[in-house]
Amino acid sequence: MVYQVYPRSYQDSNGDGVGDLRGLISRLDYIKSLGVNVIWLNPIFGSPNDDNGYDISDYRAIMKDFGTMQDFDELLKGMHQRGLKVVLDLVVNHSSDEHEWFKQSRSSRTNPYRDYYHWWPAEKGTPNKRQSFFDVKGDAWAYDPTTKAYYLHYFSRKQPDLNWENPKLREEIYSMMRFWFDKGIDGFRMDVIPFISKDTTFPPLPAQYHGDFGRYYANGPHLHEYLQEMNREALSKYDVMSVAEGAGVTQADALQFVDPARKELNMLYHFEGMGVGLVPGNKYRMRTPGRYSLLDFKRVYTKWDSIFARTGWGTVYLGNHDQPRMTTRWGDDRPEFRAPSSKLLTTFLLTMRGTPYYYGGDELGMTNIRFTNIKDYQDIETRNMYAQLKGEGGDLTKFLAAQQLTARDNGRTPFQWDATANAGFTTGKPWLTINPNYAQINAAAEEKDPNSILNYFRKATALRRQHKVLVYGQYQLLDAANPNIYAYTRTQGNDKVLVVLNFTSEKRDWALPAGLTLGGAPWLNNYPTFAAGATLALLPWQALVLPLR
Ligand code: TEU
């Protein structure tokens, strides 16, 4: 079970309003108490923070805001002493434009670092259009007057794409990976790793990828060669894990990354689940704001389970630092439904096959902050989309309304530790506004309440540790056509359990399918009561894990 920590928002120790490593060290006992065993930290490396650390200017240093290498060593030791594994973020599709490599590269056309990046000389004309995720104009080519050439940046202008065709660059990266492995880290989460290989002739974007360029970016000609090389040169030399951020990866491609026979990566997390309820290819437009089809949801997770049924290994997540809060997005964050729906989503994550990636703060049932003003946002993605839309004369009111549900900053507001000033996160001015609901929703209050969302999460992690059937058992969807209830069994040898999840804010009856016989008290129930019988009378967002005979 992986628990994701967004260090910027976890705990500040020095009052500068930004979370840091010493803050995190002070919270290790809390993390240990959750019952998870792997901690993934978002980027902690040298960075000017154009994109909160996803723009790295020094891969072998700690970001000044976060502390020093000594702090990191202490953190790693503290984690290992508690039996926790540490996974860092590997961001190597691009670097910062403030990285020494890029400074050299842009200085002249003959500089030895020129080929560390993708350059298009202006005398060849304007390069074929590539779409940028974060550029104000949406253009992934930026003109650089010093050498009269364009450089490629799929993300912001301050995130130039590295040129993986260059063997020297690749060796630098593997060596940097070995540096961190030698320090003792336990693995990497690999940022947009499917994008590293490019057709460097940069032909026109084929029509089938218009509006869905992520899928084209993920399809580079040498991608799997590079991943195999990375495995040979770095990963295979250590006892470590690897997980790809599977941007643009389809069901048909997935096993190419994680089939053990191919010797590439261990896991991949897909984006399809996050797309449920959105207009295809457009995360800013929900089909019906605040609603999604449970049938689509079930279809996606069932299909992805089947992909890894014979080989490879899956993942499951409902939120991360690029997503809104899980309870707001997939549950119902109104006061009466917030706790049961958070607990239901936790039940889902911890009873599916594959490794759960659980986002820090979700164990408290944190919710979207729903900013009303563009000035409240810190995220480059939201700010630049807004600027772009403004330039085009688009509907900014509608955009801001959609952002209340989908913007990344919703998932990045500081961790809510207690009801004291600034939620116990900082004594200074927080870098991003803290959700004012911290007075009610905070870890200290939930510690005291045996029925809190936090304590439910602990029960669920303990259950998953105790019962291997929840980890490895075969998954079988039941009642596929039911638009309100998600039910499935997990089976391993003689162990069989039934999971029943009422994904609505209403009471629902659900008839136990023929052939299933309950085998005792629920292993997990997010309500104090449970009406057993041939028909289960489910309360709003009720979640049950029931042993079967
Ligand atoms: O995200 C990759 C990615 O595809 C994003 O465009 C993502 O789809 C978008 O943020 C969703 O809103 C990774 C990181 O997780 C993200 O935080 C970085 O900003 C991005 O790469 C660039 O490094």
C-alpha cells in the first residue's frame, strides 16, 4: 500500500509557509500508524518551482524550501527504522530551463550540451505544431533568440524536454538514479515516462491524435528500448520498485511496460479512471458537473483488472496531486455524506486487486476548497489555462466553476492536522490557502473518534495486511448493469469475500445473488449496523466487506 505525501503541503517546520523535510520527519509516527508500507514523495529536488518541483534544476540536491541533504538522510533513516519504504519522483522527460544542461544547451549551437534537448533551427521554418499542456498559448515550441531556434516543451516553457536519443543524456540519468539507489531509496515513481521517446523528425501530428495528443506523446519509437536499458543500467542492480505515471497509455499498451518478461517496470498507473465523467480529452469539462456514471466507472476498473489477471500487476487510485480530492470527485462531500462516502472510497481502494496508491489527506476525508477567484490559485496549469482562455475571449465564469471541481490545487491545500491556527501546518503564511473546514476536519479530532474516517482507514489497511485474498484474490464483478451499486467478489483458494458498495446518497436494496452464502460478521462496515438477509438494505454510501462461505 503506497501512501503519497505532497511535501509542500504536509508539514512546515520553519514557519516559511512551505512544507519541508523536517516537518515530514516530525510526522513519521503518524504515517507509520496508518498501516501503509511505502511512501511516495513528490519531487524534493533542486527546483525554481515553476511547476512545484516538476521542473528540476539539480537532480542531486534537495530543494532549498524543503531542507538539506542531511535532512533527507535523516528522513530516509527514520522511514527505514519504521519499516517504511521510500519512493521518490523521477522527472526525466524534461528538466528545468535553469538546469545547467539547459543553460549550456541554449548558449550556442555547438555547445556539447546542445543535444541534451530538442532544438529546431529557425531557418527550417516553423516546426510542426505540438500542443503544450501548460503554455499560455498552448504551443510546445518556444523560440529562443540566442541561437535562433525553437526548443520543445510539452509542459511549461520552463520545462524543456530532454533528448533521450542522446546516449550521453541517458547515461547521466541512469547514473543519477544509481546515486539515489546507493543512498538507499526504495524506488521511483516515473513522471510522464511514456513521453520520453520522440520521433525527432517532428512530422505533422497524425489526425487521430488531434485533441488527444497525450496518446501520441506516449507512443515514441524507442520508448521500450530506453526502459529496458534503464532496467539494465539502474533498476535491475538494486532491490527497488518502479511505477510509471501512465499518461497516454492505453489498455492495449499496458503490458508492454509491466510484463516481467520484458524487464522494464513493475507497475503503471493509468489515466482512464480519472477520465470517467469528463468530456473525452478535456479534464476541464465534466459531462454533468459533479456527476459521473457508475457503469463507466465499473467498466474501467473491471477492464483494467483483467489486463493484469495473468501477468504484470495493477494499481488503483482515486486521487493524487494532479486531481481534485477523492471525496468531492467520487463521493459526496456534503456534511451528512462526507464520512460514509470517504469510507466507501477507501473500502474500494483497499479491496481491489493491485497496489493501492492512497493520497495523503484522503484518510481525513479532506475536500475540495473550491476557490472562487483566479488569484487564489497557485497552480501553473490553472493560471495558464485561464490566461489562454482570456486571450481567446472564452467563458471565464464557466471555467472557474469547472475548476472548483477539477483543479489540481484542490488536492494540494495543506494537510489539516488540528484546529489551531493554520491547521497546525505552519506558523507562517501558508503557500496555498488552507481549507477553512479544518476546524472540523482534522487529524487531531479524528484521532479521538473511534468511528472517524482516519480510524476507518487504519482498519482497512490492517484488514488488507491480514487477508491476502484482498491483495491477490481473483476479482469478479457482480450485477454489472446496476447503476448504483458496485459489488464484486475476491477469491483465493478457500477464501472468498464479497464487497458491496452503495455509490449513491440514497438507501438502496441489493439482493444477494444466488449461490452466495454469507459466512459471518462483516470484516468491514462503514455504518454501525448491517441488516443481513437475502436482500441487503444499504444505507447511503454504505460499504460492506463480507466473508462468504
Ligand atoms: O503529470 C503529467 C500529466 O499528464 C499532467 O498533464 C496531468 O495530466 C495533468 O496535470 C492533470 O491535470 C505529471 C505530474 O504528475 C504533474 O504534477 C506535472 O505537472 C507534470 O507531470 C509535468 O511534470
